[in-house]
Amino acid sequence: MSTPPSAPLAAARPPDADEAAAAFELGRILGEPVIAARGEMGRIWRLETTTGPWALKEVFRPAADAAELARIDAAFQEAALGAGVPLPRPIVARDGRVLVEVGPADHRRSIRVYSWVDLRGRDAIVPIPEVAAILGRLHGLAIADTRPTDPWFREPVPADRWPELLGRARAVGVSWADALERVVPDLVVGTELAMRAFASSGSGGGPPDLAAATITCHLDYNPENVLLDTSGRPVVVDWENSGPELPDQELASAVAEFVADPADTAAFLWAYADAGGPALLRGRSSFGMVLTVQSALVRTYAERALDPSFSDEDRARSAHWIADIAAQVFTVERIDRWLDAADRAGLLAAG
């Protein structure tokens, strides 16, 4: 993936460092927070204190139940740490909260705190066996999760939504309209496949015999979030979207995200299994989540890029990601190549 455009660092106003340090008992601050990274869901600020450096994660547009979700995903991260999954440790505030609002009324910010990890650039690639083994250890926890699966992972964009979005993009004359037009046919085919994959599942999101296997998953396991620290060790970040999913769906998503050459599919799946990963690819149906999320991302980015209420930075980032997805779209043909490689290695579920 390529890196999206970002606003100048000085354009962002930091959250209240004094209030954050007091809430999370981080010690005396030694300077203003410095912006370190910016994602779709938040910014990371580096805060130096007398107890060391910390990562303050500023959460954009938190949901109404964000505080409870943060508590749940922090517990999941602690379990993952215990299983040997490398990640920055989530810090709990002195009153037990994980997500805390800080700052004056005109600049309230929702923040979380993590231990600081010095990372290499995002072009540093984590070897496939390590990526797969980490996911295997994570799935090996097999934490049962009975919460409803988020519609984001289960409800593909209807085919009739695309002409309207493409028409708006053409009417405005945006630079990314050609990329959107190129990718829409693949999104429509993917939507049909995903709908068939989930059709027999009811609310469970998979074949009835697998519904009970829904576990807590990372749900954003991709090269943007599996990185190398400066010592060369892998680190998994961005756990805030974690939630219930069938492990074969996340396994398929990881294959799609990390295995550019289908010839590497078997190595990925063997490393996953050797680390305790319980899932097997079950055919095209395992890629239902991949295709659903892909369509949801393109729709969301297109709507955001066309919405003047979003900042110029957000709209530019959205336009970038539309072109990026169009250049690397997950097609049924690509899925079949991964599945064929898994089948030839004897790593495809029977039936």
C-alpha cells in the first residue's frame, strides 16, 4: 500500500497533556505532545514524561458506547500479550477507564494511552511466516465472543448504490472518478459472492455449524497495522476495531492483505497452523468478509471525498485510498489463486 497524504504536523492541536498525564498517572510532562502518526480513526501523539515516552491516541468521532468497547478491547489486548502477541500495552487510567476525555470545553478530546514503541518506516516489511504465526497465536486464544457481528463485515454495498456515487463523482469532476469506475465491476461481483457466502448463516455470519466458533478477532490485520520496531521485531497496532468474527474470515483477510504472490500461500498457512491457528480456508465463502469490507471502504471513502463537511485532509486521504484499492482490488480471480495454492498444499478445509 502507498502512504496517504497528511496535513502539516503543525496543523493539528494536541490534546491536553497535563490532564492526560494526571488521568493515566504518567508522571510530570517534559514537553508538549508531538504528533507521530495519523490514521483514519485517530492520531498518535508522543508524550515525554518523567516516567518515559507514551503514546496518546486521540480517537476521532468515538461511538456512544466507545468507553465500554475500549474496556473490552483493552482486555483482549492484555490476553494477546499473554499469548505472546507483540503489541503496545494499553494503559488504564487511575479510575479504571481506558478512554478518557481531556481538555477544555471547546477542545475536548477522547484519548487512550499506550506504551511507546519506536517503529521503523511503514515500508519495512514483516516476513510472511512471522505475520502468520502472530495471527495463529491470536486465534489460538479462541476467546468466545457472542456479540453481534458488526454489519460493516456482513452487509456488502448494494450494487445499485454505485451508479449514484459514480454519477456524483463525474458531476463534480474529481480526479478519482476513473478509478472508481474501474473498480465498481469487481465490487459488484464481490458483493454477489459475499451475499452467497453469508446467505445460510442467519445472524451468525457463517454456515450454521460454524456460528459457535465466532471468536474475538483483531479485524484490522493488514500491513498498515503489523509493523517492525527499530530492533526489527514485529508489532501489531490499532486494536480498537477488534470484535467477533469467524477465524477463517480473518485468516482469509490476512492472506489477501499479506500474500501478494499466491506461491507464498502455503507458507503463510503452515506458519499460522504451527503457531496454534485453528482455522482453515473453506473456499470462496471464507473471503466474504474481505469482499464486504472492500466494498464498504470504497463507498465510505467516496462519500467522504464528496462531502464538503469533511476537512481537506480527510477528503484527500479518501481520494487516495479509492485509487489505492482500485490498483490492488481483491477479485474473485485472485481469491481462486490463493485457494488453488492452499488446495494443492492440502491446506483447504474439506467439504
